[in-house]
Amino acid sequence: MIVTGGGTGGHTYPALTAVRTLQARLAAQGGALQVLWVGKADSLESRVAAAEGIPFTAVATGKIRRSKNPLKLASSANMAGMGRVPLGVLQSRRAINAFRPDVVLATGGYVAVPVGVAATRLCRIPLVVHEQTVRLGLANRILAVAATRVAVSSESTVPLLSEAVRASTVVTGNPVRPEVLTGQADKAIEALNWHGFDRRLPTVYVTGGAQGAQQINSVVRDALPWLLDHANVIHQCGPDNVEGLRQHTVQLPAQSAARYYLTGYVGAELPDVLALADVVISRSGAGTIAELTALGKAAVFVPLATSAGNEQVHNAEHLATNGAAVTLAGDVTAEGLWAAVAPLLTDSQQRTAMAERARSYGRPDAAERLVDVVLSAAGVIRPSG
């Protein structure tokens, strides 16, 4: 298999999870996977592939900077980006002809376009496109028309597709790292060495991603006195934001401050932290939503307004409309955050009901489903189980 996709973790890590799952599937059946990752040089996907021992080939890529203004679409940067795509297609064709894969898996991002085009138009290799968000990203919209199969993460995506693409579409869900599903709440308390934790209260986990999110950090900081009256709070704020937030906590009563665990980054203990959390406050990227719904967590989403195609808003609204989450968009205030979180902290039945609705949208077996699609497209039918 050739795998392509990257630029962000949202495209890269589902691809990696699919590779790991397919490797395990074939090994259990006495086979083996030969895999080549094709992507951009000096990129997240190149570093992930190197860390996993996956051979990597770099090709030229061209990023299109989207804009509602047609004149901006014709910018010099976009023209230069589009000019690199033909070279990337030719380089991808060489890589495909040399490797001779049975199938290509593309998980999105502009890096996937030249590889997908070469596979379908020039080399006649089966292509599986996987989309993580509710609405297909630009790269996947380009590739979906010629793809053998289009795997999507949500049922609500299907009506948005053209009839031609819909015929080749299957709902698999978004692959979730298996370790995320294995957490133990008590281990989190131990790993964090959290002496101020109060077992009588629910726990809120706040995260803005690895680097933190200034918007979330600010409103949570201002809402802390209220939050800590009703909950334990784990706040993953990003390494650069710890000191500023820590200075703010000196104003808190000692008993409340003890229930506030501030950290720049959550690493290997993340599965246990998620197991401990009763409510999560976070962005609404596709990977985050896949994990929280697979786990069945009540969540308050603060979508990133500048996400490509406004995808985070679409992701969050899909769940919020069905009572599986709360969404705060636009100018979010501490008062607005508290109004959203308070019912979930003070009413355990409401919190449980939302968590169950979230779980109904989760697909913890998404990686296995995607592997089924890949093997089917390759003409190698090896069903799970």
C-alpha cells in the first residue's frame, strides 16, 4: 500500500492508525504489509513515517490558499502552488510505478492531490479516499470523483456528496488511536500526583491542543472561580502559557486551587485523563471529536474560527444539533462558558444523557472498518474478526 496525506495531525494520524491496524490484521493472518508513505519533504508526515520506520518518498506539492475573494484565489502564491502540482504528479507516478502498490490510501491535505491523481489517472491503481470531517476538504473533493471508494466519518456527510460519489461511499468513522480507548481514571490521579483531587465532584478536562488555545485559556481563566466551586479541573494550556495562568491562580482560595491541575502538555497519560474526565472543553477538530464520541464524553466545543472551510464549526454543530455536545462559537465569554458547562456539572443525569448521545455517534472500530475498505478496493478480501 502507498499512503498519502498530511500537513496536519488531522490528516496524518488517521493514516498512521490505518497503517498500524492493517499491519496487525495481516500479521494475524500470516501475511505482511509493504507500505510506502508519499508526502511533502520536511513535514509532519515525513517525521511520523520516520519515527514508525515507514519508508518515505517526497514529492512536490502545491497548497491552495482559499478565499471568498476570487482575486485572492489568483494570488501569486496560489499560482506558484498550482504550478508545482504537475511536477508532483510526475514524481508520484514514478514512485507508484517503482513501488507497484495494490492500493493507495489518501487521507487528505494538499499533499494527497498529486499522489491521488497519479494513481487514478496515470497508473490505474485503486484509490481509497478517507475524509475525517463532516464536509469533504478541498483535496478530497478533487480526488473523490475518481476514487475507487470514499470512506467518510459521519452519516451526515453522505447527503452532501454528488450522486456519482455517493455510489462509492461508505461510512467508516475516523480512526482513533487504540490506546485512547484503554484509559483508567484512577491511574490519571496517580500519574498527575494530584493530592487536591476531590472524588465527590465531577472532573473537567480543558484542552486547546498541544500548543494550547489562547481563546479557551482566557475564558477558562476567567471562569475558574465558578468552575472550581463545582468541579476538579485539569487544564492543558500549552507550554508557553503555563506561567501566566499559574500567576492567576494565586488569587484563588487554597481549597479551590488544589482542585486545579495546570499543565502545559498531556503526554502518555492522556488516555487516563480522558477516562477521568466527565466533561471536556476543547476545540472541535475531527480527531478530537472521533476520540470523545468513541469514549462517550459530554463536551463543550469552542470551534477554531479560522479552520479550513470552517470545518470545526460544522463538526461541532453536527453533534450539538443532536444534543450530543454544546457549541460555543463567535465571541465566547466566561459567562457564556459557565452557562454551557453549569448544567452538565450540576445535573449528573443531563451529563450522562449527553455522554450517551455522544457515544451513539462514536465509531471505536473505525480503523478496522477503513482497513476492510482498503482491502476490498485492493481486491484482497480479509474481513475483520
